[in-house]
Amino acid sequence: MVRWALPSPYWVKVNVGVGYSISNQKAVSDIIIQVEMGEIIGSSFRIHNLFNLMFMVEAVAVLRGLQFAQEIGFLHVFLKIDSRAVILKLQSKEEDYS
């Protein structure tokens, strides 16, 4: 098991989470950006209405989290996500257009 540790200076942790409401048929993604001492320097959430697959919501949330970190001036990130499917796609060296 890999445990999270505080990022080095000039690095931030981008934590992306996704939840789904079956009754409302909507997904919500949240992004939290933290610096070295754990201080939160940015956060965001988004309601997703037009997605049928949770994988799509998770992938869009990861992309948005990385863009958010870049927008506030950080290019070095530790990305924390819970979706194994998204992690495997990010680690794959093969192109996937699905």
C-alpha cells in the first residue's frame, strides 16, 4: 500500500473525487489542491448531467484537476484518484480513443 505524504516545495497534491446520485441521475466531482504542509490552496466541485458512465466523469474530473493546478501556477503535481480504471488508462503507453 502506498500512503500519501506531504508534497515537496513547488509540488502540490491534486485530490480528485467523484460521487453519483442514482435518484437524481447526476454525478458530482470535487477537486482539492494542497501544498506542502497540507494547506488547501484551491478547491472546486462540478455537477455532471450529461454522462452515462462513471469512468467518463472520473476522467473529466482528473483532467479538470490538472488544468486547475496549472491555472493557479503549479506544474508539478501528485495526483490522487480512487478510480482504478482511470489510473490504468493514465499509466498505459497505448493510445486509447474509447
